[in-house]
Amino acid sequence: MERDLDSLSLKEFLSKYPAAVDFLISYKLTGLDLDLKLIDALERYESETLNEMGLNAFDIYDLLLSFLSSGSSRLDTIKEIEIVGGRDKDGRPENIDLKCYLGDIISIVGPTGSGKSQLLADIECAAKGDTPTGRHILFDGQELIDEYRFSNGNNIVAQLTQNMNFVIDVSVKDFLTMHIGSRMETARSSLMEECFETANALSGEPFDIETKVTRLSGGQARALMIADAAFISPSPILLIDEIENAGIDRIKALDLLTKENKIVFLATHDPLLALSASKRIVLNNGAIASMMIPNDDEKEILSMLKAQDIINTKLKNDLRKGIKLYVGNV
């Protein structure tokens, strides 16, 4: 494997070792020159993420070898995550201890700057009191040892950001095939087709299975990655930032992820999404102010919002298709 890394172009290496695609995405290395060898591509690439983590090209080289050598060693059997409070932006204690379980959809709400992104970051890095909030994140009651926190090889947490970028220019079909091959030794033959069909059902803009992933729109890419996270990714915990801006059927997406038994944390400003969650975290001044369970009134409001959303979705689709609108058709 090391010989391949030293002799093959990055494009050739990724084709031979598709699991490396996930590794590069996890470090947000999405603009590498695929015609170069990895070490050369990394030395020419400016990455703010790597600079913040204090990593250089040779560190990534070694981490990738370790990641690919870890084989099937995964912590994908997590059933519970616990957030132990830290402090707000003024240093006051965050007096909360919150547990979430498989099947939970947890919306995260609060004003801009209230700390929604930082909470997602704390979960993603399995914080041990070493982030600005001082929070501790426990998985099945335990903190992760650093070997698992920083290896990116155990796939506990997956994250969908507002901007999805792909490392390698392949078709949707090849991308899904590679991902299935890198994640599972055996899988049902229909898995790739199920994932593709689901992505198209989520997207407001249907796309072909032979479309290059780099040619997908933002909404199509997000739909593909949500379907991928539900069907292929073994990660039990999924972080999503502002799905309402993705141009997809967001209620179908949440229903899908609930059925696939994930723990989903969803930062949102959308009342429909916030009320669709089984739990709601409210943030203020960088800290969790409260955790709420939807009451009967909120469930009734949610029903009204869903009815309105059906109308809005139909209008969007009709407008995209060039259908002339009439009052009686709405």
C-alpha cells in the first residue's frame, strides 16, 4: 500500500483504494491535484483546516496509511451520545447533561452566533473539555481515546455541510459503487440502485446515474449524500447544518434518517424542521439554554406547517417545469 502511495497518481490511488476518498473528505481536502502523487498534491495545497489542526503533508500521509491499515475496525455500534455541559461565552456554567439515542432527531435552534455550529463541532471532534465551550461528549458513557478521536478511521460521526464537494470526478454510479465497496464486504445487490433512487426522490432536480458527481448542483449533491449517509455510511451519528438551504425534500430526508436508526443533530432556522424533531436544543450565548420535547400545541402547528409545505413544494416543482399557475390549481 505504501509503495502504491509513492508510485501512483492520487487519481489512480483513489481508484485502487476507494476508502481513501472518505479520509480526504473528512479532512476537507477537496481540491487536490489528482494527477500528482499524494505527498506532492498535499505540499501544493493550502488547507485552512490542516493549518488549524497543526498538520502538514507528511502527517496526512502517515494518517492515511494508518486509516487504510485499520481495516474493519470501527466504532459503529454506538447507541447513545451524551453531552455534558461546559460554559457559555461569558464563562458561566452550562448546567445540562443531555442524552440522545438511536432514532432521535435533535434540532438545534438559536439566534445567529448562539453557538449552533460550535455544538456540532464539539460532537464531531468528541470534545473532552478541550474546546472553547469546555464540553465533554460521551459515547455509550465513555470519552473516546485520542487514537479514535483523531484517526478518522472509526466512522462514529458523519457530517453534511452546506457545501458538498467531491474529491474525484466519477459518475454517481461509480461513486456509490466505490463507497459500498469501501464500507462493506458484502451488500445486497440492490443497494446502489436504492440509494440512487432515494437521492432522486429527495432532490427537486432529478439527475442521471451516469452524471459526474462534480456536475451535480448543490441540492443534488446534498440529496445524494443524505441517501448515502442513510444507506451506506455506518456512522450512527449524523450532523447536518441548515438542510433547509439544500433544495431538497427535507421532511422526506428526516423520515428516511429516522427509519435508518441514526442519531441526527440538525442545526436549523426552519420552524418546520425544528418542530419535526423528537427533541429540540435551544442555544443562547454559546450555551445550551434548554432541551424541549414538542407538546400537543406544537404538534398541531407542525401539521399546519406540513400542509403549507406540501403546497410550497408543488408550486416550486411546477415553476421548475414551466407549468402556468392558476389560483384553482394551488
